[in-house]
Amino acid sequence: MSVVSLRLNESEEELFKSYAAHTGRPLSELFKRALAEQIEDELDYKTGILALAEHQKNPREVGIDDLIEELESGL
């Protein structure tokens, strides 16, 4: 396991510690969760941009029944 240090000014430290106390979670858990969510959001955004570009190259309409069937067959 590694340790990462983080520099905070006084107001950031006060805010983050107050939030941690309010939630009952340690700061380390909150920081890890926030960073993981940020990474996931960016990956989702990039995936969406790629999907939009692909759709613009080859637009097609899919009915809801066809979409459900396609998704169920992939399970």
C-alpha cells in the first residue's frame, strides 16, 4: 500500500474534515471515492463522444423492441 500526501490550505482542510465528520467516513475514503468517480465520469464522457462520432458517421434508427432484444441477447 502506498501513501500519497496532499497539500490543503486551512479553509480546504476545515471544509474536508467537517464533511468527513458529517458523513462519518475517513478523509482517505472520501478522496479515493471522489477521484474514482472523476475518472469514471471522464471515461464515460470520452466513450459518449466516441459513440456520438460513430453515430454521426453511420446514423441509424433502432426501435425500442429491437434495442431490448439486442441488449438481452448480449447477456
